[in-house]
Amino acid sequence: MDTLVPRRLRIAVFAASLVLPALAAQAGNANYYQQFGGTAGMRSLVDAFINRVVADPRISAYLTHTNIPALKAALTVQFCHLEGGNCAFSLNMHAVHANLGVTQAAFNALANDLYITMDRRMIPVAAQNNLLAKLASMEPQIVTR
Ligand code: HEM
């Protein structure tokens, strides 16, 4: 069998088996970004999400001195990056939150606010779960208390 398949073809098939799943994963993420409504949808989602967070008594004390428009802008880029929208984002979440003393309860409250905001906007459940899972994976970098 080995001799019937040219070596170059076997190498090409092997290379494709490595590259195609990565491309598929990227396409899947890009598809999620579309499910969030692309750039305009994501900006609008983050706007509503942070408005909810600022008004949430479980979290608001953390944000008294925060530049809210700047926070919204940074989060919009980060969520775009996470959901395959081809945005460059490289802020270190541990460094950004290191001095804030974020508790597990506050972290959960923020995730809950995001879930409510996404659900009210009828974002497809798979896309919601994808973003929530990515935020959940950052918890060890953000919760310090
Ligand atoms: C996975 C969850 C979270 C993500 C992805 C996230 C992401 C971010 C980002 C992108 C920034 C902007 C940084 C900058 O532009 O310098 C930021 C800042 C901030 N975050 Fe978070 N955050 C999360 C959870 C939380 C939680 C749970 C709290 C508080 C309860 C919180 C409080 C803040 C505050 C107060 C700032 C402003 C810091 C400053 O102005 O120096 N974050 N966060």
C-alpha cells in the first residue's frame, strides 16, 4: 500500500490533516463572531453588558474610578479577538486586575450579567457558551481574593 501512494502525496495529506482542523476551528470562531452580529453587534452587546455591570450592586464598587468608555472599547476588542473577529488583543488579564481584589462572587456576578445580556439579545446558545467558557478560563488570572 505504502508503495502505491507517492511519498509527496502522503506528506501533503499529512500536512493537510494538521492544518485543516486549525482552519476549521478558526472558521468556527469567525462564525461565532457573526452570530454576535459582527462588529456592530459586539459593540452594542458590550455597551449593554457594561451598563448592566455598572448598575449591579454586586460589582459597581469596583468600577467607581474606571473610565467606562475605555473599558467598553477594550472589552469590545477582546471579545472580537476571542470570538474569531480578527482583532488583535494582547492585554495581560492578571496584570490588569492584579490590584483590584476581585472576589469569586464578583467574578460570578459579572459572568451572570454577561449571560443575561446575551440571552436577552437572543445570541445563539452555542456562541454564548463559547464566550462564557473563554471568560471562565481567565478566572484564575482575575480572582485574587
Ligand atoms: C473574564 C472576566 C473579565 C474580563 C475578560 C475582563 C477584561 C477587562 C479588560 C479588557 C479591561 C480593560 C483594561 C485596560 O484597558 O487597561 C478590564 C479592566 C477592568 N476590569 Fe476587568 N475583566 C473581567 C473581570 C472583571 C471583574 C470580575 C471585575 C470586578 C468585579 C473587573 C474589574 C475591572 C476594572 C475595575 C477594570 C479597570 C481597571 C483600571 O482602570 O485600571 N473585571 N477588564
